[in-house]
Amino acid sequence: PGGEEIIKAILTSHPSLNRILIVKGAASRGDTFRKFKDSFAVILADKEIKFAVLYQNPTSMSLIDYVGEIGPEPWPEKFPWHHCDLYRPYLRDIFTSKK
């Protein structure tokens, strides 16, 4: 949420920024990186963008520049950071309001 506003704020506060590293905890299919590229291609057209993950699913077809580890096997339903109150609080609020 608010991705475009966040990126514009970063670029405004750091006008000489030309290289950006996008880091994600895990990539199962790589859809997030593909959606990011599609959504922000115009805003970041003149920037060098690289992607990194801690864990990449062995079946992922996404091109990721930096990968900490392929696996683990079996792929967990949730990673440890999913259990933290700070992880995606906007989703937590959505799910708790539906109960």
C-alpha cells in the first residue's frame, strides 16, 4: 500500500539516487517482483533496479539478482517473520475486522 507515494518520497529526498535494491524475505513464484516492475516502470525508468531475497523457492521462475538460499525444503506455509506483529499490519487489520 502506498508504494507510489513511498517511492516518490524517496526519490524526492534523495534526488541523486540511481541504484535501488528491493529486498523481500521469500519468493515462491516471483509474482511480487514482476508486479513491482510493471507498477513502477515509469517512475523508475532511469534507475538501476536489483532484487534480492533471503529464500527463493526452487520452482520460482523469477529472475532475482541476489538469493540467500534456494529452499528450504519443504517450503513452509509461513516464515518466522509472518508471526511478528509488525509484519504487514495493514493485512492483519483487514483480517481481524472480518471476524
